[in-house]
Amino acid sequence: MSRYRDNYAQFGANNAAVFGISVDSTWSNKAFREQMGLDFPLLSDSRRTYSRTLGVLADTSWTARRVTFVVDDAGIVRHIDLAADALDPTGALGVCSLIKKP
């Protein structure tokens, strides 16, 4: 999350919105967001509904895998980063710059 925080302005320059989703509780996410100094929302999926729907829920541990999705304004998934790649915003930023609308 720190890399997304550090590159938040670049996402804004590409007219992109950034938000995180976690299976942790709203209160845990609030504390984590404050601790990390995140400028973007961190949403709670404590019921794991969206994680399951998106196919990122690890069935054995009920945790969500680290995944970054770039979704355009028509709702089409344009890019997916998994695992360690999801921690680095470089790929997402590149795709955002390509699909940027003025």
C-alpha cells in the first residue's frame, strides 16, 4: 500500500481513482489507513463477498490474495497484477496512462 500512497498523485494525473479492499473489519482498515497515511479509501469486505466474486479469496485461509485490478470507466478490467506484482503500482500506472480520458 505504501507504493500506491507514494504514487497517488500520478494516478490522479491519469484521472484514475484508487481504493483498496480488505477482508479485515472496517475498524482494522481505518486504523491501518491512518497508520499508513493513505490518501485513498480502504474498504472492508469482511463478509468476503467481493473477494469471492472476484476469485481472489484463498479458500483454505479465508484471506484474500494480493491483486491489483485496473478497471476502465466502462467497467472493463484492463489489467491485473497478482502477488508481488500487485504491490508495485508501475504496471497499473502504465495502463492508466494508456486508457486515460481527458
